[in-house]
Amino acid sequence: MRMPLIVGNWKMNGSLELVEQFGTAFAETGLPSSVEVALIPPAPYLAAMQAALAGTPVALGAQTLSPEPKGAHTGEISAAMLDEFDVRYVLVGHSERRSMYHEDDAAVLARAKAALAAGLVPVLCVGETLEQREAGQTEAVVLGQLEAVFDGLDDEQRKRLVVAYEPVWAIGTGRTATPSQAQEVHAAIRARLGEYDGDLAEKLRLLYGGSMKADNAAELLAEPDIDGGLIGGASLKTNEFLAICQSAG
Ligand code: PEP
């Protein structure tokens, strides 16, 4: 059985006050023991979030990392630095990084390798644009992004990833993939993983991301190949995010 994973990505939102609110909410509200939860604040809040989540089962994540280990890379953050704050998960290949910061497949692979080398878990985001979906290219695009990373890793490394299917047209738009649309792509991803290794396909967690909210999470999470969610906007409200976590239990 794959343990559901719910990951909240704050993007460039939030405040120290919100960090405290989440720490209090998680300390006061029990989470189902059958669900794993992680929160990804902006990097300046990692230390405060680490402190706020102490004593709760919620893990800490980061939104991006440098592929380089150290040196003259102004503005960048290394995997080893994230590790110092007990960061467990790090996003790689988020569509906003791909489109706004020109991170191509090679850059995504380099970041995944840097994360793995430091013992972090890369959450590889893949997804098609609306134009690509309407042109019937969804599977080719998504599997291409998947292979660009998985082909560059060895068997042992592949097992340590999480994959998030995030249709670009559903991110931050309020337009969610239907459960069957999402399941269809998740099944294609799992089938492709099976070509690497049957055990990998069986165990690797596939998250759905794209306008997941408290009122649509349960039906998405009920699909057989959806093992959790990557949540943007709805992870900024304690009640909403906790409700999503509860519905995964
Ligand atoms: C995301 O940024 O990964 C995301 C899924 O955002 P939202 O939930 O706001 O669509």
C-alpha cells in the first residue's frame, strides 16, 4: 500500500504570522496516522516553519534548489543547506519554474540529482499545457518529462522520488482535472514506470496537483492511481488544508 502524501506549496505567499498559524493548527488538530503531510513555505520561512512544526508529524519541504553544491551562485540555495533545516521534500520541474525561469528537462534532472545526493526527496512535477492537451499530446508531453529525469537516474535513485502530475491549465486557475482525466494520466505514468521496474511502479507515489481543494480532494484521491495531492492556493488556509489532509485519511 502507498501511504497518501499531501504537500502544500505556498509559492511566494505567506508570512511569519501564517507560519505560526499553521504550527498552532497542526499542534491542535490531529492528523490521520495513515496520511503523510508536508508544507513548503518560501525559503526565508524554513527555519520558522521547522520550529513551528516541531512535535507535529508534518514534514518540511522546499520549492527549489540549486543543482550546484556551493560557490558563486548569488541567490541560490544548495541541497545541503536545505538539509540543515530538516527539509525532506523539494519540488523540481514545477511548471512555474519551467515556464518563468526557463528550467528545461536537463536543469530539472540536475536538480533532482543534487537533491538525491543530499538525501532529499525530489517531487518531480510534470504536466501539459492546454494547447498540448487540445492537440492530443498530453501523454507524450508528460511521459517525455518523466523520462528526461528517470532515464538519467539509476534504479536505486528512481525509487526515492515522488511524481506530481500537474496539468498546467489547472494550476491556480480554479479549473481542476476531472477525476477520470487525472486518473488516465496517472495510469499512463504508472505503466511507464513499470517498464523501468514493476516494484517501482507499485511503490512510487503519484500526486495530483491543480486547483485541488477541500471540496474536490476526496473524489480525486479516490482514484486508484492518485496517491496524494500537491496543493497551491488551498494550502494557504489552515481549515482548507487540514480538511484536504483529513480527506486523504
Ligand atoms: C501548484 O502550484 O503546484 C498548484 C497545484 O497550485 P494550485 O493548487 O493553486 O492550483
